[in-house]
Amino acid sequence: MAAKKSTVSPYVEAAKDLLSQEGISFKEWSNDHLRDKKMAILEGKDKEWEESTIERQCETYVLSKLHTLVSNKNQPNIGGEKHVTETTTTNSTTSTTSK
């Protein structure tokens, strides 16, 4: 199986060329920006990132729960209704009823 080639954005290519013309290493430049972004996230300074990340996690969670509920609802009820025995206590008298 052939390895999947990653395509580089035209903006990345242009930035590499422009930075190179200025004598700046693209790798160092990008690492600086990534480090700054990561630090802002760790320090709680990037609320937009936090909110969008939590929103995506909530969406994933809710969709997985809905999928589980729908899957369980579509499962056949094998064995018919289950009989439940209930024990109740009234005035120090215990009685058992079957539903």
C-alpha cells in the first residue's frame, strides 16, 4: 500500500519562501508560534480554544450517547417481559408483590 502524501497549503509554501528571503528558518518560526500557542492554552489565556474544544468534546459525547440509546432501543427484547419482585415495608409489616 502506498503511503498517503500530505499536501502542503499554498500559504505554508508562500510563508516558507517569504521567511527564507528574510533569512528566517521556517521550522524555528513555526516552532516559536506553536510554543506560544501551547503556553497560552496551558496558562488559560486562550478562551476561544478552550470553548471550541469543550464544545467539540460535548458534541462527541452527546452523539455517542445518542448512538448507544438508539442501538439499545433497536435490540430485540429476548425473553419477553421480566418479572420484578418488589418488597415494601408498611407499619412494620413486610409484603412481597410480583409485577
